[in-house]
Amino acid sequence: MPPSSASRTERIYAVLSGDDAEDRSCTAIPDSACTNLPRNFLLNVANGACTKLAEQLASPSLVLPWLMATVGAPAGFAGFLMPLKQAGGLLPQMAVAGTIRGVAVRKWFWVGAGAAQAVLLALIVLLGLSLAGLGLSGSGAGLTVVVLFAAFATASGVGSVAFQDVTGKTVPKGLRGRMLSQRASIGGGLTLVAALLMTSLIGMDASADVGMTPVLALIAVAAVLWAAAALLFALIAEDPGATEGGRNIIREFAAGIGLWRKVPGFRRYIWARSALIVIEISTPFFALHGREAGGSGLGDLGLFVLGVGIANVVSSPVWGKLSDRSSRQVMRYACLFAAAAVIAALSIEALLEGQPAVFAYVAVFVLIGLAEAGVRTGRKTYLVDAAPANDRPLYVAFSNTLVGGLALPIGAIGLIGQTYGASAVLAAVLAATVLAYLLVTAMPEAEDMTA
């Protein structure tokens, strides 16, 4: 790399990470990785910026359900998307963890997963463009989108194991939380742009018929962003790691059961992580309640996404720094913000009953956005810091597989709304959040998890 380019990279890295090159400490990564740290850090942040924006442009809580409604798919199909995002992204990880461990350079698993996600989104766009020629009914089109999205979530799960392992090999402890926060912060800024774009394309009129073209354009851009993210991750300099101890899925699961039995701190983490999943899948529940509070238009949902974006921009740097000190405390604070979001939503309903509450409700999405960002940053930093380097893929995959198995049943919490209304769903979210807070409180700090 030319000196001027290297110097510029160092300067940008110093601004984003707060790391001083003269006093750099590269704990738990090779010396060569320390040399490549600024470049790897920036590539990882750029990769995250692409994926965070792509996730909003093809959001399973907003854009894909709108597409399915446009093609006449039954509403029940859209209800599967968020639970599928969690289950599909977590359940397959046990099957690939052993394989990943047997490969010295693991970044290519994420690269392949990112490329697959780009292709799958492109297929959804092609489905929308070719709908008339394919002769699919609304149910057929909706089922096809669900299947393609399930494959998309599965690819995400493969990439997740590789991502956390590559992060552990290329970014030292003490900087991982800041790196994750910068990914989320820049992605959150781009989310603001995405929300304004969605609002301008869809419009504030709930009855406006803008057709399928705008949403297909959003998904197409998301596909391009996933391809760009794959390219950026491929450029990360990763040293070959240990390949001993690779296992098939049966032996891998047995090894995970062994960790569950022998490491109480890991067991407590899994219980807490299982409860925290309610916070991560709760956005559609707040959207449902927000519609009942007067936000019936898709443009209103764009404002709600704007609230989440504001939360990411404001909170991510703070969550990152706090996670590097105590990721456990970040998860506790996230539970408090989630509880505050529920209380605020129910208060708005009570105080402004019968009156439009869209703009007041944006504050609710800021709060739940703060909570979601805290959960994501905290849990990722916690496990990367806590797990021994050689067994990190096993810790990540086993915990995610167990949690993924609970995603669909937990996602069924939304069915409460069909009988008792959206307020009852939020009450269930509040109860789960209180449980999560208690379970996180019972966890050890990351450095003590395996003690």
C-alpha cells in the first residue's frame, strides 16, 4: 500500500476506533493481524455499512411484507418473515461450525454467504418483474418469497459464524465493541436516508397506489449492496488459523452439550440470549400497535424506520464503548430501554386515544431502536470476548442454534394480537423483557464466563 494511502487509512482508523498507533495493544490476535488492523477495521466497518443499509432496503418488517401485500399474498405469509429471519439465521450454524473450524482462512464462508444473499434478493426482484408471466397466484407468490427469504436467512447464519470468528482473529479485544458500533452507527445514518427514501417513494397517503416498481427498486439496490459487502469482506487480511478438532454436526452438537454442562457461565448466557430475542423481533409488534395508534400509512412506517435509524446513529458509539468495558451491562441497559418503549407506547395509546399519534410514536421507535442496538452489540461482543479462540465457532454456533430453535415459537407471540389486540402483545413483550433483565443480571462478566 502506498505511504499516502497507508497514512490516510491510519488517520481514518484512529478517528473511528479511538486507537492510538503508538500505544496499540493487540490482545489475542497475531502480530501480523495487528499490522493489518487499521485496514481490516475499516473494511469491516464498510462491510457493515453496506449490510445495514441493505437490511433496511429489503426489510422483512416493512419492505418485503409490502411487496407480498402488493402481489396479493395472504397476510399470514408476511407474519413468518421476522421469525424466519431469526430461526433461519441461527439454526443452520451447528451444521457449519465444524466445517468452518476445519478451514484455516474462514472469511470465504462470509463472502460466499453474502454473495448468496445478493443472488436471492435478485431472484425476488425477478419474481416481481415476471409475476404475470409465471402465472402465480397471490398465495404462490407469497410462498415463493417466504422460501427465498428462508434461504436468505440460512445464508446469513452461515456468515454469522464466520464473521464472529474472523472478528476474533483480526480485531483485538477492547476494539471489537467499537468496531461493531461503527458498523451500526454508519449503517444507522444510512438507514435515515433509506427511511426518507421509502417515505418519498411510497408517500404519506395510505391509499396511494404506487405499484410494485419502487419496492422492487429498493430490493434491487439491497442486492447490489450485499454483493459489495461480500467484496469488502474478501479484502480483509486474515491469517490462517488452527484447523485441528473439526467435527461433523453430530460430534459438534455433542461437544456443545458438553459446554452446556461444564460451563455454567455459558449456560446462563444462552438462557439470557433466548429471552433477549423477544427484543430483537419486536419491531413488527410496535408497528402493529403504531398503526392502531393512527399510523396506518406505509409512509408512517417510513417515519418509524426513521426513528430506529436515529437511535442507531445516537447510541451505537456509546454501546460500543460500553461493550468494550462490560457487554453484560449493555444488555441490561438494552432491556431497560425496551421496557421504556413498551410503557411509552401504552401511555401514548391511553393519553391520545382517538387522536393521531404518529409523530409521538416515533419516540417509541427511537427507544426500541436503542434497545435492539444494545442487544446486538452487547451479545456479539460478549461471546467473542468470552469464548476461547480455538472453540469460538463452537460457542457461537451452539448458542445460536439453540436460540434459533426458539425463534419460531417465540415469534408466535404475535398471534396474541389476533385475539386480544396489539396492546396485549406489547404487554407480553414487557414481561419477556423483565425476564431477560433478570437473566442477564445473573450472567457473569465476559472474562469470567468460562472460569
